[in-house]
Amino acid sequence: MPPGALPDDVSCGHVPPGRLVLLGDNPGVSFDSRHLGCLPCERVLGTVVRRLSC
């Protein structure tokens, strides 16, 4: 992975238990785990089943 692709709290490619790495599809403007670090599983509100736009 390129430098900066994973949050600092992911060491050796392992995500801590009970945490998730969330990455947006546009690294230049996505506010995701690259900025926030690993997020707790409890913060996930739902799952994407189908995209609404093409």
C-alpha cells in the first residue's frame, strides 16, 4: 500500500479488535480512516446494499 493509505494506529497491517478501517473511494477528498484512524464498530450505522447513483 502507498504511504498514508492506512491510519497510524494500524501497525504491521493489523486492525485492532473491535475497530474498522473505513476508506472512501476518492482519497483526495474523502474524510475517512486516513484522517480519523480506526473507528469503533459501534459507530457503524448500517451497511451499503446498493448504490443509488452510477
